[in-house]
Amino acid sequence: MKQEKYIVASSKEWHKAAFETLKQEEPGDWYWVSTSDQLADLVDQAAPHYIFFLHWNWLVPRDIWERFECVCFHMTDVPYGRGGSPLQNLIKAGHRETKLSALRMVDEMDAGPVYTKRPLSLAGRAEDIYQRAGKLSVDIIRWMIATQPAPVAQQGDVVTFKRRTPAQSELPREAGLDELYDHIRMLDAPTYPHAFIERDGYRYEFTQAERGDGELRAQVVIRPIRSEETAGS
């Protein structure tokens, strides 16, 4: 009996462990790609049933998503929150819970029909939330390969998020402790520009925020500002 083939695509190394679990525990042939070149080289050879995009930094060519069932995971209750930096934009808007939406990839970003939505807490550091979303994505992948669901068109008013820039990681100058806490934690993940302030030629980067009674504690790293990381860049 012919085995189904699946590709898991992510530019984030923290998803690799989840992929290895899927490969060991679920039927089929499983492949991992972490760059657009790897995807282009593999897709025709593998001819996968699904390509699951857990986190991806590149535009997927039309030639791929038209020929194969490409599933992306987006951290909002679409059509609310289509677009960039969903975690940060959700927390800035005051949300404490969201939905992880599994979508079929189409031409318009985050506009494809929905396979399923699952509740997702926005508590903790960004890294904690991304890890939580990764585990939830694996649950959805297991469900999808078992049930082969048909996606359903999105309904409701479209709200689009704008991708944040590194300069927006600067701590707001006028903010309460709760807002500062959220600002630090929403950027606290590997490869993301951490919350910072700049003073007298030095950059102070903040992580590991903890909210206490009338205070906010965080770790800080201080180093000279490099020319490419000025707040106005």
C-alpha cells in the first residue's frame, strides 16, 4: 500500500522536535525543510499530500500552492488579524486569548479557507506562546491526516495587521507597568528584536519580564549601539 507523503516547513528550529515526533509516531513519509530552496528542490520529488507551514519567512510560489495542498497556521481568529506580526499586534491590542487558525494557502495572504480553529492562550513570553502554538499545530496536523477535512471559506469583517518594524521594539516612553510588561514579553523569543531603550551610545535590551506588586523586574543586556540598530532605522 502506497504511503502518503508530507512536508513540514519551518524557518524556526524550535519546531524540529515536533517534526521528529510526527515522523516517528504518524504513518507516512515525512520531510523537513527550513529554506525556500530546500522546498523547491523537494516538492516535485516528494509530491506530498500536504505541505504544513508552521512558520515561514518566504513567499510560497503559486506553482507550489496551486498544485499541492499547502496548510499555513496563523495566530488569529481570521478574518480578524490577517497580516504580519500577529502575536505582537494581538498583545498590543489587549488580547489575552486568540485562535490558532489552520488555513489553505491561496494567493492573498491569510485569506484562504479554514480547516479548523483552536483556542490559544497569549500568556507568558513570546517564546512560550510560540512553543504552545507549535504543539497545537502538531495536534491539528494529526487531526488533519486522520480526517482529511475540507476547508471552509472565512466569514466576517476583514481586519488586517501591519508587520512591525525593529524600531517599534523600543520601549514606549509613556507607559504603565502593565504595558511595559506586555511590550517586553511579546518580543522575548529567539531571533526577534528584543525590547530596548538607547541612552548615550548604549542599547539596553530587556527580556524575562516578571510583573510584581507595584514593580516590574526584567533581565537587561547593555552593549554599545551598532550603526545598523539605531531606533530610527
